[in-house]
Amino acid sequence: MPAFKYKAVDKTGRQTRGELDAANEIDLELRLRQMDLDLITFREIEKSSGGFGSGGSIRRRDLITFCLDMEQIARSGIPLIEGIRDLRDAIDSPRFREVLTALVEDMEGGRVLSQTMSQHPNVFDPVFVGLVRAGEQAGRLTEVFENLGSTLKWQDELASQTKRLLIYPALVLLVVIGVVLFMLMYVVPQVVQLMKSMGIVLPLQTRVLIFVSNFVVDYWPFVFGVPIVVAVAAVLVMHQSPKAQYWWDYTKLHLPVIGPILQKIILSRFTNFFALMYRSGITILDAIKTSEDLVSNRVIADGLLRAGQQITAGGSLTETFRNLGIFPPLVIRMMRVGEATGALDTALLNVTYFYNRDVKDAIDKALAMLGPLLTIVLGGTLIVIMWSVLGPVYDILGKVKI
């Protein structure tokens, strides 16, 4: 179906722009009218491969609100198509309004909700669609949307915690690099000229610092360009080489401090969604297969692939995950109890709670450690530079007799 870039006006006279799929001009005008918009101008464009429309990205918070609203609609017995139509009219996000309009039109054409959602994979991922499909088949849409809303909230909090862990050291590192470059490119050359005019014999550490300073000043395009070229080349290689991608994912899991936290975040996400899929009636093998893409780490995804193969060959779930070597003994014991009692979903949610608590504690401890550690690094770097620069000057002043 062609895509059109349009300019329209709402009932209040406010203009809005966006993109929308439509069969032709008449279909475009009808779709906009369903969104309470009147078409002004339009032009056909090449359909973007990046997703549905381009009227701004759909935030996780929009999906959280959508899940909470859909939970209430399903709980109250309102027909889904009527509820989604009401949500479309009340939502602020232009792009999400377009998606909901497409959902309503597809449902009017006879499709069920999960089928219409599957047409927008950049908005509703396969796990989301699979859970909704399972909820439709089991008559448990209320529970599915309640669980999805809670999970998305958890993901939002987890993303916030991860940003706290990464942004602070990144900012401090930029400050350290900026200060060091300023000292090497401006302060050191000025002091060196002063020492040369005084005829001071320079110690080894000062000569090394001068060499580094001259190299940075004379070859600054090389100093700044090489890291950028190496970074771009590494990204290109990882996009094209599965082995490089596997190695990078393996390296991330084994980084000091960050690696264990990242592994716990991934495993927490896996157990949470696995529990939701299992509770919604999705088979264990299908849930593991879906989780291979969900974890976003090739090392753990490869482990889940092997787990699925072992279960297919007749292995038990608990023993299979124990053989993977990525879950601690406490988690394995929880899963064994859940498998034995038939409450595997409850056991998996307990595992999620276990990891969530560990991740929060680990992030708090890491942030508490990073502050003093980075301060020591910054202070030590400045002390070395100042010692190399001012040490000879103090030696001369100490020999002056008054």
C-alpha cells in the first residue's frame, strides 16, 4: 500500500503533519477523517522501512498507557474495537493515533486484535503479539494486558537505572579527557617555554610529558581521528560478522562491574517474559524460541537454542537450564520446585524478583563506588601532570638563596 506525507487540520484549526498508508487520495482523506482531521495537502512518498509512519517515535510510556487502558476495556466488557476507537480519539501522539486507526480499520475488516498488531512489528514486538494471541485464545486478555503493562513499567524503570549506571561515568570520563587535553595542548607548552627560558634541567617525567604534549599538538588529527575510524570500523564489522557480534556480546557479559549487572538484567527480562508466555498458554519450546530474540545477546540466545534442543530430546527444563551454566544455584532450585509443583510461572516470577532486587542493589553499589573511583582517577591524573610540570620549578625555587 502506498504511503503519503500529508498536512491536515483538526477541529480546533491546528495544523498537523505526518505520514499514513492509504490506497489512494480518497482512502487517505477517509482515514484522516476517522482521526478527526481534514486533509489540506499531500504527496506520495516511498514507504519507509523503518516502521509505520514517521510522525515521531512511539515511547514506551505510550505503550504502558495503552496496556492499562486495554486492561480496563477488556475488564469492563466494552467491545475492543469501540474501546480502541475511543483511545484513538483521546491519544496525543500523532503516530500512535495512526497505528490505532489502522488497528480499527483492520478489525472492521474482520481481523482479530493480535492479527492487526502483527502488521506493526516496530510498535508491537513478537512477544507482545504472541501474548495477546494467547490471551485471545484462552479468554484472558484482561490478565495479559495487566501483565504487559506491569512488565513495560518494569522495563522503563530498568532502563532508567541502567542510564544512571552509564551516564555518570561517561560524563566524568569526558571531563577527565577534556581536562587532560587542555593541560597537554595549552598549559604544558606554556610552562615548557618558561622552563626553557630559565635553563632548567628537566627530569625524566617532565620530558615524557613534553613528548606526549608535542605529539598531541602536532598530530591532533591522528589523535582524534584514529579512535573515530576504529569505532566506525568496529561497528561495521560487528554488523556484518556474526562471529564479531558473538565476541562483543561475550565481552560485554565479562566486563568488570558492568558485565554481571548486564547478565542479571538480561536474565531477569527472560524469566519475566517466559513466565508471562507460559502463564498465557504458550508452550515451553515456543516460549524459549521467542526468547532467543528477546534477550538481545547472542551468547545467551545460543544457550537458549541449546536448551530448546535438549528439551526436545527429552531433557527436563530444570536440568537443561542447570547445564547452561548461566543461572545461579538458587534460581535452579526455584525452577525445580516450580516444575515439581506445576507452578512454573510463579517460580519464574520469583526468579524475576530475585534478579530485579540484585540488579537494583548492584547498580546502587556500582554508583556508590564509581564516584570516589573516578574522583581518584581524575585527581591522580592531574597530580601526575602538575608534578611533571611544576616539579622542576619548585626544585629551582628551593635552591634560590634569599
